[in-house]
Amino acid sequence: MNQVSLDKLETGSVLAADVKDRSGRLLLKAGCEIEERHLKIFQTWGISTVCITDAEENGLEDIDPEIRALVREEVKKNFNGNDFSHPAISMLVEICVDRELVQQGQGHG
């Protein structure tokens, strides 16, 4: 998990932790892929840094989002009955997605 400043945050990055405003209101859940509109929301609410997954360390930064989404849906089957909105479950799913992609030869471990 890497903490990244908003000015260096790129679309396509995956949140490793929930993003909340100063009063604790949830702005975006862990596991969500950053889109341009999210950058604007963070800026509006004064968010200066976010935590993203370590996909770069695994060579997974260039994975096609469609492939990642397919793998995520398969991984979620192993978490049947869990609350995917819970930050810990969401983070575990993303860790498992990265590991599965590495095992499939999509990146390096």
C-alpha cells in the first residue's frame, strides 16, 4: 500500500483504503479504481493524499481494466457471504486479485 499525493495520483489506480472527508463521511471505498471525476471530488473536499494498492511493485500497472474486473469477479466468489463494502474485505479482495494476476503471469511477484 502506497500513500500518494493528489497531484501524483493517476486514473486507473486502485484505492487500498477508504477515502473519507474531515468529518468521516465516506467519499470512495477501498478497492475502487480512480477515475477523473474522483480526482475532482477529492480536490473539492480537500483530500491531499490517498492510499493505493501496490500494483506497480508487482508489474500490474498496465493490466487491462477488463481483465482485472474479470479476475475480481472470480476472486469475489471466494468471499461469498462477506460484506464487500467493509474496508478489510475490500482490501483482501484487491490483494487476492493482484496475486491471481501474478499467478496467471500478468505481472511479477
